[in-house]
Amino acid sequence: MNSISIGGVTIEKTAALAPMASVADRAYRALCKENGAAYMVSEMISAKGLCYSDRKTEELCTVLESERPYALQLFGEDPHFIAEAAKRLMEYRPDIIDINMGCPVPKVAGNGAGSALMKNPELAAEIVRAASEAVPVPVTAKIRKGWDENHVNAVELAKALEQAGAAAIAVHGRTKNQMYHGKADWDIIRQVKETVKIPVIGNGDVTSPETAAALYRETGCDLVMIGRGSYGKPWIFGQVKHYLETGEMLPEPSLEKRLEMMCRQVELAVQYKGERIGMSEARRQCAYYLKGMQGAAALRNKCGKLSSLADLRELCSEVVKNCNE
Ligand SMILES: Cc1cc2nc3c(=O)[nH]c(=O)nc-3n(C[C@H](O)[C@H](O)[C@H](O)COP(=O)(O)O)c2cc1C
């Protein structure tokens, strides 16, 4: 097996699932793992929320044994809270603690956390140092290209974080100002890889086995991380793995198989979060799975009204009926 080591944690060198708040929850991750995701990172968890024992935060920290190797991701701007939160996370037995240094949303960046740490490399390094000293597991960071095109500093920041004890760096090749728009700059990932000795995880715009292989080839990164390219298609991880190992493309799964995975994900979400929350989140998740299918507009409309597992079964029957027409 072709693998990498992040501070002693062995990870298969295929494709990892990117952390995605309110999308890549436990149910989503279960499907990605079953389909071969090499490594996964939790939704971001507020360091302060954890220290004040916020109940919603608890749900975010719970990870299954079957998800290993996995990281729990913290966000915050205060090294003391980060260190304390990292210690508390040990109760959930993560393999790795990751620090979010890329989130652009005002609620996070406006408070000096997430991508705002890119504007303050000394504080970012202090945060990594504090977390590394607080816990026995490797600490990593996920950064962006920079704050904006006039402040591109991923290389300098990665160097500072490595010196502060980071065991790996994930680089999303967009600036904070780009949010999730425009093309990701893979060259910045290559530059970071050429600068630091620790593993570099490349991220941005991987949507297929070919783009995953291209990101490895063009940047020399140690691991590829897929975010939105996995929406409604957890099987992408199996396709990437197969392609990297054999050079062959696996076909898309059959309609039955796709619907089966969709239902399993929703059932798990309902099991973990209850029917009301699970079904309301299923509206968006099912729309991803059904994108591009026969009668997509009407199906999307139906997805928007899902409120029970019975509705979900009815939706599946309609999809099958449409495809047989
Ligand atoms: C809905 C959504 C939620 C995200 N939440 C997080 C998060 O909690 N932590 C994080 O580090 N990045 C988060 N990201 C950024 C992704 O991990 C990833 O860097 C970004 O989507 C680019 O990769 P992609 O082009 O493969 O989607 C999020 C992205 C999206 C679209």
C-alpha cells in the first residue's frame, strides 16, 4: 500500500475527505469511508464552545472507530482555549488534531479565528505550538493561499507552522477573499510542498479521479483532499483509489446502488440527529445525489419537501419510475 505518515499516523495515499461544516457530518463521512476515503476531518469545532461544554459541540466531536484515521478540527483565536479544547478532545480519541486557518465566514474570521490567522502568522504559530504541547497526538493546520491576492503568504505561514510543531499542512489553493469561487491555485500547493519537510495535503477543485491524479502530479503533494467534489457521490473515493492504483476508470454506480447509498446516509443522519433535523438536512443531501438525473427539477422540488423516511422511500420510487419511462 502506498501510504504517508502524519506524525506516526499512517494514511493511505489516495484521497481524503475535506472538513465541511454542516455537510460532512457523521452520516456523510460513514458513506465516504465505506467507499474508501483514506482520511477524514470532522466539521470544525469551536474551541471556546467546547470549553464551555456547548451540547451541540459534543455531537460534532463524536466519531466512530470505523472512521479512523481521523482528525477533529478546532477553530479559535486564543492559544489557551485551543490548548484546553485540544486536551478535552482527547476524550474522543482522535488520531490527529487539526486547526482551522481557512474559514472565511464572518462569525469565525471576524473574531480573529479561521482565515484571519493567516494575517497573524505569529499567533497562528503560537496556536499550533500550544496545541502540540497540550496533546500527545499530532497537530496539523489547514490554511489557504492567503488573505487576498495582495497578501499571498501560504509558503511563509506553512514554514512558521512547521517550526511551531505542525505535523502536516493542508493547503486550499484559494484566498480568503475568493471564498469558494474561482479556480484553486495549485501552484501555491506546489510551492508549499517544495518549502516544508512535513506532509502537505493539497486541496481545491478535485472532482474526479483524473483531477486527483493531476493534483498529485502537478504539486507533488503527499495527499489529495476532496471537498465539494464528493457532494452526493461518496463513491468518488473508490474511483480515485482504483484509478491511482490501476489507471482504469470505474463506472458510475448503478441507479439502485446510488439510491441505496443516499437512503443509508439519510437513515444514519436520522439515527444520529433525530428525524426532524436529519430529514431537514436530507433535503440538501438528496438533491446532491439526484443532480443531473431524469426530471431533476421536479425531483429537487420533492427533495425540498422531505420530512420523513416514508417521504424518502416515495422519492426513490419516483426516481426509479422516471428512469424507466
Ligand atoms: C459547506 C462547506 C463547509 C466547509 N467547512 C469547512 C470546515 O469546517 N473546516 C475547514 O477547514 N474547511 C471547510 N470548508 C472548506 C473545504 O474543506 C475545502 O477546503 C474547500 O471546499 C475547497 O475544496 P473543494 O474545491 O474540493 O471543495 C468548507 C467548505 C464548504 C463548501
